[in-house]
Amino acid sequence: MKSETNISKRQVAGLLLDGRARDPGTRGQGRAPANIALCKYWGKRDEAINLPLTPSLSVALGELGAETVLEPIDAADDIFILNGEEVDLRSEAARRVVEYLDLFRPAGLRLRVDSRSSIPVAAGLASSASGFAALALALDDLFGWRLARRDLSIMARLGSGSACRSLYSGFAEWLAGERTDGMDSYAVPLAGEWPAFRIALLMISTAPKPVGSREAMRRTVASSELYRSWPARVAGDIAEIRAGIAARDLERVGRTAEGNALAMHATMIDSRPSILYWKPESVAAMEQVWKLRAAGLKVFFTMDAGPNLKLIYEQGDSAEVERNFPGLRVVAPFGL
Ligand code: PMV
């Protein structure tokens, strides 16, 4: 199933920039939304350059995301500021950012990276997708490259796989691609607005995850027998969700997205050693969703590599859903 190649991120960066100059301007800025997958990305065919084994499909979280400003500085080291506070360059988060900048900048250029994330930081939700997409856009602006969206999507993918879907508002599909250099593995926007569509964050726990998504994917692909059926599952689910979006059929999209998330978690549970991100409160919330659905309310959930739920419903059911789940962070991806 694996098609590991030896192409490096640096080589892909070279392909993307295609000889463009690396002379910085005085300032570069980028802003990108977070995204939640309705059909999940789980498993890589190439770990070095984040190539997925399957396609995936997401919805962007509108106003929730990251904004980053880059400025060249005359200093020995970069400066990384997150939500107004300087981050220790030895931290994992800062190391990932510095390594990413190194792929694209000329040797010796130091930068001040000022990033703001409107995703509730304490929520423990993955912010890397919007973070790397905003960083890719800020680099493109700083150097004046004017890369095409598709190339910016590939560029963001090098930071974090799911970041390639954060280049667009609304629904987006990440095409898995087949090439070993990954130049055909990028996200494309899906046409169509769905103003009544709602996705809401239900926070269960903000504690750090026991296993990061990189390691969890690796372990699942290597040890879960159930994972062998995942690519076929995704092929069916993604077609179903695409059709559901085209028909504005919440039931079809919600049912499929929920099943897809549960199937992904099943492959994790089937891994050795098992990976279980759920807390008792996650299970209680799932049961509450099922109970409401049995009573006729159209509400569904999805979950990522953590204990929190994301509820999916339509605006007409907002009051009822929000009454049953106090403290929801509600997102209207297509505006109110
Ligand atoms: O892009 P990463 O490495 O943070 O992985 C994201 C994995 C999931 O959030 C669980 C699924 C997805 O498609 O976003």
C-alpha cells in the first residue's frame, strides 16, 4: 500500500518555486481558515512530504483560523510570536515553523513571525492546518511569488497534510494524487454555498493528546487489519458526501461524515498498541446526539484525533441543538 519515495520537502519546494527569486519585501501577510474533515485523511503513502493514501473532504471554519505577518529582521535568530506571546524556539511548535521557513527562504534570512489564531487555544483543537496555510500565504506575499492556489495548497501540505485544504473557504477536496513527487496531491474547492450549514465545536477536554496524529497514522497503517478496508470506505463516503453537498441533503452528509469518523476511530482502536482518543464524556456526547436523532432532530457529529466532537446540523435546528449542548462554539461556514 505504501509508495515511499526519497524526494524531500526541499526538493518539492524547489519544484514549486521553479527558479523564482528569493528576495524578500519588507512584510508579508497571510490569513487562512481552519478546516474540519467530513471524510477524513488518515494514513500517508509518503511521510516525508505528507502524501495521503486516500482523498479527503473538508469544510472551512469561516472566521476561525490563523493570520500571520512575516518581517525580515536583523538578528541571529528568528522570533516567533503566537497570540501576542513570544514562543521558545526550542519548543516543538517553533521548531516546525523554523524548519518550514528554511524550505523556502535564502540562507541567513531571519524572520519575525507574528501569528494570531482565533481558534480557541485552550480548546486543544488542531490549529496546524490554518497555521501552515497562513504561513504559506505570508511567504508568497513576502517574496512576491504569486503562486497559483494549487501550488500554495501543495506548499501548505508540506507543513501539515490537512493544511492543504485550508486555502479555500467552504467545502474542499484534497485529491490524493499518484505521483511520487506529490505535484498532483492538492486541494480543490467544491462549488456551492450552503448558508444553512452549521458546524459547532463541542469541547470535551483540553489536555494534550496521548499520541500525535503523525505517530497515530503510522501505527494504524502498520498494524491495523481493519485499515485495509479504509481506502474503499473513503471512496464510497467521499462520493456520498459530494452528492449530499450538491443536493444540500444534511441527512446524507451528516450520516456519512459521522460513520466515516467512527470508522477512522475503529482503525485506531484496532491498531497495536490501541489508540483511543475518546473520554467517557466523548461517548456520553455521542449518545446524546443519537438520542436527539432518535427523537427526530437532524444533528450529527464528527471527531478528529482527540476527544472533542464537532456537531453538524442546519440553521433551522440551531436553537434546539444549542439548548442541548450548552457552550458550543458555533460556526456558520458560509456566513450568517
Ligand atoms: O494534518 P494532520 O497531520 O494534522 O492530520 C489530520 C488528521 C485528522 O484531523 C484526524 C483528519 C483530517 O482529515 O483532518
